[in-house]
Amino acid sequence: MRARAWSVIILVTAVTVVAFLAVSGALSQQAPGTKTDITERGKYIVSTSGCHDCHSPKVFVAGLPMPDTTVLLSGYPAAMKLPQIPKGIVSPDKWGALASNDFTGWYGAWGVSYAANLTPDSATGIGSWTEDGFMWGMRSGKHLGVGRDILPPMPWPNLAAMTDDDLKAVFAYLNSLQPIVNKVPAPIPPQK
Ligand code: HEC
């Protein structure tokens, strides 16, 4: 009888320990993968990888361009007019590139490129992109992996070197932003 009581106690303890391990294991596995964590990771990568430098319009604070927090990552403002580009200013023995005052518009040997709207507006931003399309694009340097070459100074090779999880986190964060309607113009090829 006593032996039986002991075996019941041991069994109950074993079941409790196994159940505890299973629950804590499930919790610790789930924690890094929740939607909020992934989005936070994406925000961290985007804010430490220079995306705002080129993709966020700016406000001027003490004369210096700072990301405009009301329109973060919405790309080259469609209503902006670039000043006339001086002839012959960019060449291998002169300047490499010119930038608009907010660094969303660029001119170089590739012509004029405009930083894309990275907010999830489906017509003018990335709202209609699939995660796969985004990843193929960043890995191949071609729009969504199949379109035209992505132009400088977009540093897509840096994104190509990220892990799948990091790229997915960037995409999840961009999709968590407020969609902003801003139709960035098509690039202009270099003048002959
Ligand atoms: C030095 C400026 C610069 C930086 C920094 C930059 N971008 Fe870009 N990005 C651009 C420009 C310019 C374009 C438009 C290129 C074009 O029209 O081909 C672009 C285009 C894109 C596109 C659209 C590509 C396509 O398929 O059409 C995505 C997505 C993108 N950038 C994401 C990012 C992310 C995420 C970061 C930060 C990790 C980042 N960019 C950092 C300048 C930049």
C-alpha cells in the first residue's frame, strides 16, 4: 500500500514536471516569433539601416534635414519640383551624384531616380506586394525579382545580405505603417 502511494506521488510529480516543461517550452519558442516582435525587429532594422535617409521626406531643424515623422518612408514627394540639373556636373572625373535637399531624389550616371513609397498604400506604395515579391526584389536587384533593375543609390545588395527572417521583419514593419498616398514619379534615363 505504501509503495503504491509513493508511485502515485512520483507519477503525479513527473506529469506536473513534463507539463511545466511543455508549457514553458512553448512559451519561450513563441515569444520571439509573435507578430509584434517581428514588426519591432523590422522597425529596428529599418531605423538602423539608413532607410529614412532616402525614403522619408524631411523637415528642416536648424537648417538640417530630419525625417518628417508625419510622412515617414513615403518616398520622394510627388508634388516636389527638383531644381534644374547643371549640365555636365556628373562624370567619372567630376561629381558622382546630386541629391535633392531631402535626399529622396537622386541624379547620377543612371539618370534620375526617386526613392520609392514604402508605406502599404496599395496603389502607390507596397500595399499590393507579396512578401515573396519583396524578398526576390531585394535579393536580385530587380523590381519584385522580375521587373527592371533597381537603380542607385538604392543599396539593395545590403538587403540581399540580410537573413530571410530579417527581410520578412522589414516587410512586416513596412506593412504595419499608416498607408500614405504618394505616387513617386518613374525614373528618368540618362540624357545622351
Ligand atoms: C541612399 C538612398 C537609399 C537608401 C539608404 C535606401 N533606399 Fe530604398 N530606394 C532608393 C531609391 C532611389 C529607390 C528607387 C530606385 C528605382 O527607382 O529603381 C529605392 C527603392 C526601394 C524599393 C523599391 C524597389 C523596387 O522594386 O522598385 C524598396 C522596397 C526599398 N527601396 C527599400 C529600402 C529599405 C528597406 C531601405 C533600408 C534598409 C532602403 N530602401 C534604403 C534609395 C535608397
